[in-house]
Amino acid sequence: MFTWSAIVLAFALMTPTPAASQSPSKSSSPAPRVFVFTTEPRTPTPTEEEQGRLDSVRDVREALGHKAGLVMVPTAGESTVQVEVIEREKREAGIGGFGGTSVTPQGEVIIRVHLKFGEHETDVKGVAPGYWGRAAKDAADRAFKWIVRIDNMPQRKQ
């Protein structure tokens, strides 16, 4: 019984699965190359707002780096998609409920980014309750969906 099971297992491991024989991407074009940036600080020590945008650039770059099908590049010259972090905003929510201390930050945070892919451009907003990293992930998710939609357009396939 053990020998028969070992033979069946060995045979199963040697046969290619349908997913492995297919290409990982439906697109015949190369993966979009993405560069994330913001305007450079005006002074050697960035202001609080400029430092916040720089932190959001890091967060958005990290979130987009986890998306399959995108290649992160270090310079704008190497990129096909430019993602600019335009601004961050924090909206305070009124404290309601039953009183006591709050465990999570109240209000929502918003990160606005501008995307450019060839001649196509759009603005995307990432929103999350309380944390900048979550807003950056939301912005990256929305940006990724837009990038995929533009990359899969029929005129881009030529």
C-alpha cells in the first residue's frame, strides 16, 4: 500500500498543472514600471506636512510593491507609470458613544495621489479610519485597479 501511494504521489508531482503551464499574466505587454514620488522639500529640514508626504510615499511604494504584475523602479526615467503623492488630510470626527477612552484614533485620514500612465491621468484618494498606513494601502489598491484597467485597454496592446 505504501509503495503504491508513493508511486501515485511521484506521478502527481511530475505532471504539470494547468495553472503552471499558463503564463502568469493575461497581458502580452511587459509589466508596468511604477515610480512613486512627491515634490521635494523646500528646505534641508522638511516641514511637518512635507515629512508626512514623504512618509506616505514610502507607505504607498511599499503597498504597490506587494501588488503582482507591477515593477517598482527607483527613477522616473525608468517608469511607465508615475504616482505622485499630492497631499494628506486628517479629518477629526466628533467624539460620540458612551464616553471613556478611545483605543483607536478618531476621525479619518486621506491620502491624495495623482497617477499618470502614458497620456492617461487621474486622481485617486485613499481613505481609512485613523491610520496613514491603511490610507496608503487603500490608495495603492485603487491605483492598482486603475493601472490594470489602463494597461489592458485595447489600444495599449498594439
